[in-house]
Amino acid sequence: MNRYLDGMKEIQAGDELKRQLMNSAKPQPSPGSGKAFAFKKTAALLAAACAIIFLAVFGASFLQSGSEKAVFPSFVITAYAADGTPVEMKPNVQLPLGKYSPFMSSVPGLPISISAEGADAITVTVTEGSLSLWSPSAPKVIPKGKSMSAASGTKIYWSPMNDQSPETTAKKSTVSVIAYKNNKEIGRRSIEIRAVDDFFYSGTVVEK
């Protein structure tokens, strides 16, 4: 027995055998692990590229929409009571415009003042009735028909009478207001005018 133990002690592994044993003991990567790593790397690069494209497209769109909102004008549309008191018309709120008849009034129509912050020109059109300009200091009425241009803050007059057929009276009309800056539209509003009674009219500002 002692001789067997002594023989075992004399058995020594060579250097080459040691290297083979150590290499076999190390964990070996599976055949598909390299491909999996390359796939994950490619997927990560594609995801980063998509994120950059998304930010470039939608980020620019967001900034553009923000800039458009910044230049959108603040409309102030003012009607006037029978005693001349100005009353600002709020969106979607019906407001009495007063009583008007060319046979009972000394003014050429119902006065409306339109202001648009940042606008250098405003156009006004009506579907029924007619528009005109007038000032008590210069009593001459300037007929404008169904369409006119005006500076911000100009007081205009809407009449239910048509220029071409004065005998007819409009029961309703849409007044369209468009604001421009440097010949580019920056905003619009509409005023829906309706006859409440024979000669009484009301108006509602509609945002568009």
C-alpha cells in the first residue's frame, strides 16, 4: 500500500497537460453567442438612429407650431350699445347689437370695431347686408359693399340693407374677419349676426 502511494506521488502532469486542463476548465462561449451579441449591438444602433430621426422631425414640428401660436393675433371685437358704450364681444357669447333701421337711425349701420394685435391689415366680408365707413366728424358715408380692407382698430358699420337692392333687409349675415401680417394670414374670426325681432339684431363671435 505504501508503495502504491509513493508511486502516485511520483506522477506529475507535464506543462502541456496543465494548459489543456486549464483551458478545458474555462467556460466556453456557445456557438450562437457571438451572433447574439452582434444582433444586440445592431439593434441598439438602429434604436438610437430612430430616436434621433424622431426628435428631428417632431421636435421641428413642435417648435414650428409653437412659433405659429406666438404670432397668432389677439382679436378684440367691440360692439356698441345704444348710448355708444363699447362692449367687447366674447367668443361664443351672444350679444345684443341693438336696434337698427335706416328709417329710424342717424347712423349707416350697426357699429363694430375690430382690432388684431400684430396685424398690419384686416379684411372684412359679409354674406348679406353691406359694409360702410362713417365718422360723425365727417358725416359722409363711404359705402364698401360686401368686402373691405381696414386697419386694426377701425370702426366699421354693418347694415342689413343691400346696396344693390335697398328694399330688402337681411335677417342674418356672417361677417368674416381675416388678419394679415406681411401679406400672410395670421388669424381669423367670424361674427354671426341674426335678427331677433324686426329691427333688433344680435351677434356671436365664432372662433375659426
